[in-house]
Amino acid sequence: MARLYEYQGKELLSKMEIAVPKGKLATSSREAKEVAEELRRPVVLKAQVLSGGRGKAGGIQFAMTSSDVEKTAEKLLNIEIRGMAVQKILVEEKLSIKEELYLSVTADPLLRKPVLILCTDGGMDIEEMARTSPTKISKYPVNILRGLREYEVRDFIRRMEGFTSEHLTHLSSILKNLYALYRKYDCKLVEINPLVMTEDGRIFAADARIDIDDDAIFRHPELGLFSTEETGERPPTKIEIAAGKIDEGDYRGTAHIVQLDPDRSYAQKTGKISIAFDCVGTGTSLTTLDELVDLGYFPVNFADTSGNPTASKLYRATKIILSQPGIEGYLFVSCVSSQQL
């Protein structure tokens, strides 16, 4: 998947007429101070990293004055969150929060449908909420061929306990627009956590997480994304960016390559032998990776070149895999077998 930064996600939400707090991106403490002076109110500074749990890691800070903003921004720009250096800060107006909700649209693999998810407690980890307070979470499957009708959204909200007519008025349009964004940009997940209702009756998406389907990135050049496959919560490496270009314009077979240990720090720490790796089939790849680690090897990359790719495509993928520095070997595995008829 390709995850957007919070500020990028909020840009898309704003385009879909979902309100977001006033703010701007800053890459230095001076820029952060200028944004705060422009807003003329207390602000929140939010580290822009492709990771959850920023608050617990100290990546979200409040500041009352412009001098406080400059000092706080300087600190944020010199920390790492889950191994990722903070290079950008989103400076936004501080909201007077009355209530927080959770909204999302994602795909349910069991139902094979998109689902709306609504929770009465926002700002919380949704997985933890599902475990401890499942009754606070409600889901609504969407017929992807028919689309989402507003009356369906209203009926969905009415069924939830604790929701008032005020909630119904505001949330129905937001959920409908959130689903439209999910479909328009080929998302795997669109999440607002929290959706904030302020003391003066305004509603804002205080945070945003948007994950785009890798295989649909080519349809959205305006997003400026690269195919990162399953790299998780970090930006793509140069090798992953180069690998992502292999599929551009040629979808005969796959060429998915992800670096598991880009700087070989894990291999060096454990004393395992670093090897490059390629395999036909994701399931076979994962099984083989586990076996190799037990045997004292550490594959520095995951690769899946299945689906009958062309010879030129396989050649380019192999060349990229072998370009990784410090490798001590290379293994290619194929699960394809032939039968004599």
C-alpha cells in the first residue's frame, strides 16, 4: 500500500468538502513560527511521518505563542519516530473540542465489500476499541455496484445509540463524501480519527489516514506516489522506487520488490548472512523467508516476480535486486512445476 502523509490526506478531504483545521506545512522552525503568526491563535504542531502512535512518541505538541512554536518546532525536527526522522511539521489551529468520533471506509475481505465504520469514541486505537468496547462500533457494508445513497447513510447513523439529530445532519454528508473519496482515489483505507465537534458547533477532520492501492497508483499521477508494496510505515527507498517503475505501462506479471533491511543493520546485529532474494509467488516467498532465517541467512529484500512476467521485466527486476549493497549471495525460488501429460 502507499500511505499518504496527514497533510496530503487532509488536502483530499478538503477537496471532497470535508472541513479540516486551518494550517500549513512547515519544514523549519522559522516557517512554523510564520504559520502560527498568520493563524494568530494557539496551535498544534504535528510531526509528519508515515506512522501511527505519534502522540505517544511526542510527535504532537501544543504551543500558545509564536516563540513557543519556534522552540517546539525545533525539537520536533530533531527527533525520530519509529526510526523515521521528522522533516515536516503540520502547524494547525488548536481546536476547542467538545466531542470526538471515529469514521472510516475500508474493505472487508470476508464480505468482499467496502464498509463504513463509525465509532462513538474518536481519538482511540480502533483495534483496541473493537476488543474492549465492540458495542460502540458499527459497520455498514456498501454495494459497490450501486454505490452509497444518502438515505442509507442516515438509516445507518440512526441505528447507533447515543447519536442525535445534530449528528445525523452533519455525519450523513461527511460519510457520503468519505466514501466518494475512497472510490475516486482507489483507496484501501480512508480514516478520520478523530472527527471533532467543537464547542461552537463546527466539525473538523482533526486527523487523516489515507492508504492507496499500489496497483492503482498509475491512475493517479497527481498524487505523486510510488509503488511501495508492503513497506509499512516508512517512505520508499531508492531501490523500491526503481522497482516500482518496472510495472509502469507493463502489467504482464508482477515485479514487487521491498527492502526488508535497507541498511543491513538487522543482519549485522544478528550476525546472519545477507542475501538477495527473488521468488515466484507470495506465499512461497513468505514460507521460504522463514526457512532462510532459521538456517542463518537474512534476505535483505522481499520479491515476487510471478504471473508470467516478460523476460525483459524479469531481467530488470533481477538487476535491481542484485544492485543492493553488501549482499553475500542470491537465491531464486520458483514454486512452478511441470507435469508430463
